Amino acid sequence: MKNRLEELRKQRGIRQEELADILEVSRQTIGSLENGRYNPSILLAFKIAKFFNMSIEEIFIYEEDVK
């Protein structure tokens, strides 16, 4: 799943550490999300969407496997 987390975070001038503190996760979690190595829990996805005042779908882009 792709996401716009890094783009949105940088637009707001927020460091990974600051966003991690706000969302109550580790900085490593934010880094892993931004690099696409980790998909968030539904609770974390809602927290992120609420923080950025956006819908989950505006931040996280699901890509189905093309066969």
C-alpha cells in the first residue's frame, strides 16, 4: 500500500519524531510507514487521517495486484 505520509508531514514542517510523539508511536514506525515497509493498523490509520484532517483514502492508496 502506498501512502502520502512523508509528503504531508514535510508540507507541515513536522519531523518524524514529532509526528511519532503526536500519534504515540515510535519514530521507526513513522519511517517504516513512509518507506512502505509497514501498513498501519486501522486505529493508527484513523489517527493519522484525523491529525492531517483528511480521509484515510486521501493518505493511503491501496493497489490491487494486477494479474
